[in-house]
Amino acid sequence: MSIYLRVTLLVTSVLTCAYIARKLRKSQIGIMDTVFWIGVSVLLVVLSIFPQIAEWGAQLFGFIAPVNFIFLMVDFLLLIRCFLLTIRVSQLEDKLRNLVEELAIRENRRKND
């Protein structure tokens, strides 16, 4: 792995951690979201400090370059995150629909009374 990629990973990860910590302090992001993003940042810091891990993973899964392994790993993590957010949005849509239906029933009862 090139030194340029290692430095880029390290700087980007540290900046991401700082940004997420600032958003958490301002209560603009949830705890579970913070845990995910800090975890991804820490993982990238570890990979930038110890590039042998990425090289080992690339060899294990048959990648030509460790950078391809890192990109695929990050893409996979983001795909999982997207799926979990889709589940959360679906649950919130169901709750919202139920709330609107309950509100409509209550308003209808008030009109009839």
C-alpha cells in the first residue's frame, strides 16, 4: 500500500472522528450512528497504521492490490449501513402511518360527539 494512501486514510479517519464527535456533542446524531462511524474510522486508522492487515486480506480473498480490498471492504460496510437504514425508515413509516390513522380516528370521534 502506498504511503499516499496510508496518509490519506489516516487523515480522513481522524477528521471523520472529530466531525462525528462534534455532531454527537451538539446532539445532532444518535449514539448508534456514532458508534458505527467511529468504528469505521478506527478500522481505517488501524489499516493505515498496519498495512500488513490489508495485504493479508487481499491475499486471502485473491485481490491483486490491497487498496482494492480496502475499497471493497468499505463498500460492503456502507452497503450494510444502507440496508440497516432502510429497515429503520420502513419501521418509522409504519409508525407514522399508524399515528396518522389514530389521529384521524380521534378527530372523527370528536366531530361525532
